[in-house]
Amino acid sequence: MKARWLAVVVGSLFVSGSFLSLPCLAAEPIVIGNCSSLGFLEGYECKYAVELAIDEINAKGGVKVGNEMRPFKQVAVDSRDSEPGLPVSEALMAYEKMILNDKPHAIIPGFFTSEATLASMDITSKHKLPYLATIAMSPKFQEKILENYDAYKYHFRLCYNAVYFAKAYLGSLKMINEEFGFNSAFILNEEALWAKSIAGITEKWLQEQGWKVNGVQTYPKGLSDFSASLLRVKNTNTQVIVFISSRPETVVFADQWRSMKIPALLTGMLPPLCGEDVWQVHQGKVNGIIAIIEPGIIPVEAIPLSVKFFEAYKKKVGKGPGSSHGPGPAYDSVYILKEAIERAGTLDGDKLVEEIKKTDRKGVVGRIRFGKDHQVPYGTDPNEEALGVDFQWQEPGKRVIVYPKAVATGKIQLPPWMSKGKQ
């Protein structure tokens, strides 16, 4: 009887793979609400990243709220907001239903699309919930916070937004111009606010730098044939393709680019082609593709926590994260929330906002501090800012960081069917 009782007690101490102290286990959990497109890459990888942070924190006893230790708990709901044709109103219904039923104390990582994110801000503020976004990228998120701070002060963003993405990406385009003399581009982006914003910023910058922009196209979600666009790229003697998409059809585009041997570098935001197993899955056919990602998706030696996170995520899931952004900031967000709760000594939303604003930590993506617009600044020095890194797939199947120079592990190479550019 005694042995049976002991087995029951020991077994009950393990929650989500974490060993908890009895006081923490007995306490009411702190609920992190996750309402996002869980069927898409960034969505489910952020969910895993939040789980990983929760497991680590709970294994060490949980979160101190005043004099009480309490565990974290994630409640995940599929908003489906990234599915083609789904009305934003349906995603909002799923969001508010989760808030009313599960009573979360904070939201991580937020909606997948900027459209749903912007539309949900009034709901979040009504419930006074700290909202730490790590996927949606539209700059309008920051604009709304600055325009009506008291209403939208609960919102923060840790991933790069479209502006910071473009700045990091344009750094590699400048390198391409300097190294190979390429100065003509064609821009394709998915039908989404954040993607259109990046396309606009990129087009303006390229024109200011003297590049020729041979075309700017927005393609509808779910498109399965890009051959017409690729033929236009080829016929206009374009040297660099700027492809901006977070969607699965990226793979279709890349496959057609390879099979048609389009003589232009394929660059941009290409989440389905970023994971460490992509070279093997595509049998090396991704050779030469350049993509921008956040640390944690790829280990960056200059950011120790990015290496630790990558290895821990891989151990938990079976492989490293494979999207272009989101998981690292989602993991960081849980720790930021923990630290804010412990400083505030309460779960009151208004007091947590004031503590989150004070954040200054070395995270997976570099140094994390919030600006007045509640956006984490991104730059080129991980000791001062968060970082976006550009990598290229190169033989024999390595992701080689090419930008920024402070963390680069190699130089850009051209696909085998392309000319070498300037001599």
C-alpha cells in the first residue's frame, strides 16, 4: 500500500515532461493563450517553442507570484487565420471564445496574419491581456500603439516587423550588388499586408540605389503555378528574384525556378525552405537559395542562447525549427513574461505591461529591449539589438550565414547555371 501511494505521488509530479515541486503543482496555473494558425509552419513551431520554455520554467519550480510558486500552462487554439478565404471574423470569434473559456493571463505568440492581429487589438485591450506577438509583421501594429497608446499599450512584438526584415534583407542585396554587379530585380509577394509592406520598402530602396525593378507582382494565396511569372523574370533579364511569402506555395515556386533554370538568384522570405532538413528533403536542389531568418532557426555562435535553444528544441521535437521567424521570440516571450510577473508580484495586466516595458535581456534573437512603440529593434550587433540573419544553402548541404558580416560564416555563391556576374 505504501509503495503504491509513493508511486502515485511521484507520477503526479511530472507535468508536460517537467518535474515540479509539490507547492507549484498544487497552485493554480498561469495560463498562456495561444490562438494562431497551428496548421502552418510558424504556428506550430511557436507552439512547440512556448511548450519548451514552459517545461524548463516549471521544472525549476514555476513562477513566483508574490509569495506563491505557480506553474505555466499553455492553451492552444487553432485560429486558422492564415487559411485562404477564411474571414477574419471567424478567427476573432475563436480568439474571444478562448479568452472567455480559458481565461488566459497573457497571449503568446499572437495571430499568424497581420489582418487578424490588427483586428483583434481592441479585444485584447478590452481584456487587458499582455500580448507578445512573434509572427505577424505589419508596421501598422506599431502605428496603432503610437496613435492610441493608452488603448493599445498591452501589445508588444518580439519578431522583426516588415521594416526591420527589409533592412536586414537589403543588406544582403547590397552585398550581391557589390560582389557580382547585379542590379536588376523582380519582386513577388503573397496577398498579405506584411508582404505588401516589405515589397514596397524593397522596391523603393532598390530604385534609390539605382537598381532596375522589372516587375512587382502580388500573387493570391494557394497559387500552384508560377511559370508565367518566372518566364517574365527570364525574359526581362532579371538577376535577382525577391520572393516574399510565408506560405507552402514557396516550395512550388522554388521547384519551378530550379526546373526552368531561371538565371536569377532566388532570395527573400522562404520559410518552407529554411529548416536544417530541407537539403536532404529536396535532394540538394535548394542549392544557392538565400533566405532571411531569425537566430534560433539557425544557431548563431555569437548568440549563445540561440545555440542552446536550437539544441533543446531539436531534442524536444526531433529536428530543429524550420520556419523563417517566430519560434525564438516565442520562447523568449515566456521568459520575459515570467520575469515581469515576478517583478510585479501580480498578474494584473496593467502592472505587467509596465514591467514588460523594462525588459532588457540577452535572448535567442539577440538583445531584447522594447522601443516606445513596443517593438524590439533589429540591427547588426547582437549585443545591442536583435538580429535577422541571411543564409544561403551551399554544398554539401550547409546553411551558411552571409549577412550581417559580424556573424557571417561564408560568402554568397551563385547557382551552377548562373553566370558569374562582373569579372
